[in-house]
Amino acid sequence: MKALLALLLCTLPLGAADPIEIKLWPDGAPGQMLPHSKGTEDFIRTKSGKSTVTDIHDPTITVYRPERPNGTSVIVAPGGGYVFLSAVHEGTEVCEWLNTLGVTGILLKYRTPTRDEAAPHEKPVADAARAIALVREQAKEWSLDPNRIGLLGFSAGGNLLAHIACDRATKTALPNFGIMTYGGGFVDSKDPAKLKEGFTVPKDAPPMFLACAHDDGQNPLAAAVLYLEYRKHKIPCEIHLFTKGGHGFGMRDNKQPINAWPQRCAEWMGAMGWLLKSP
């Protein structure tokens, strides 16, 4: 099976217009998924919508290739409270926007729901790490630079990014840069001006772009704390805290200041050299 997957990956017509979906774990994802609790069932019933997906036991990546790829790729991790994925305005539409920059967008459908587990981020982080490793393994065949692979996370996807980039309990494949949009969940709930106990930012954390709205609960504090930790280590980091915008907007235009985040993000990527054509 693994040999067949490798052959398939090497022969995929990634120049084609249609996105291509690939399983992350052809032999089955590791670990067991817990059955839904009543709280999770209620969350799905009251919070999910037409564009959300859940009950993902067989995670995948879907590759969206631009007409003129510049060699940079970004894996997109939608939010959804580790219960479901907001797969359109925080997923496919993000990949399409990345394509306009010449960036290959890769939608990550990580396992859900994991909210009832002791560490809800654990399986999603494993899926993200596998996705990064897979893209890096296939970089030559896909005309990508293995040193220009980013991870973009919204909400729970931002929490996933924080854990894989910073709070690394085990050695995993790391992105070369991160983009966190209204991520959180890694600060102390009683004192949100501090990181959660046991969560640290290592000196080798990847460069990060942070965007959040002022009126988004504790998330702007989380972004500010993370930025300050990055600054201590002199790791490149850019932060944007917008006056209004709330939470969960993704690529939607809700006529709020936060809607400028894609432009600011594109400027940051350009300044960091990730929008230049790879040699």
C-alpha cells in the first residue's frame, strides 16, 4: 500500500486545474477515536452549518495548485473547536486566495471530533505533522521548495499551529513558517497574560504571522503573549490586532477592520521572501 501511494504521489498531474485529495495515513490513522459525548453532539447540532464537516477518521490533504506556482506551499488548518471543520471560508476559499499569490494551497482535513479527549489537539497535530512531512517528501515532484512550507491555522487550527510550532512534546516535522488567525487556547485561563503551564516557545520556533480582532475574547491576549515570547528569542514575528471583527470570519467580508488580514499577510509573506519564484 505504501509503495502504491508513493507511486501515485509521484505521478499526480498537479498542474491540472482540479484539486487532488490524498490520504495522510493509507494504512489507517494511529490511535482510536472516542465516541461523541452529549456535549459534542450538542456542539455539532447548534454550531455546525452547511459548509462544516465532522466525523473525520481518515484525514486527508487536498492540493490546490496555482497557474504559476512560485514554489511556496501553505497547509491550511480550518477551525471548528476540534469538533468539526469550517471547510469553506476557513479552507477551500483560503487555498484559492493563496493561489492568487502563486502559493500552492493545501487543505488539511484533520481528525474530528477530538474535543472529548484529554489533549484535543494531539491527533490533529499528528495529522498536521504528517501533512508537512508528506509535502516535504514530495516537494521535488510537486515543484515545491521543501524549505518554504507554511502552516496556516484558524481558531482551533491556530491552536494546532501553536502546539506543533512551539509546544512540542515529541519531535515532529515543523513548518518553515506559521500564520495564525484568531488562534488561542494556549494561555492561562486565570491569567491570560501568561502562557499555560507547560507551554513554551522554543528558540527554533518558525517565523509567525498573527492576526486577531480586539473584540475576540482572550484571543488577542494570546496573540500578544505569543508575540512577546517570540521577541524574547528574536524570532521573526508580525502581529496585527484589529479594532473590530469578532471571531470565525475566515475569508468572509463582514465589513470590519479585520477583513484586511489577507492583505497584511500577503505583505508579510512578500517581505519574508516567500512569494518570490524559487530558483
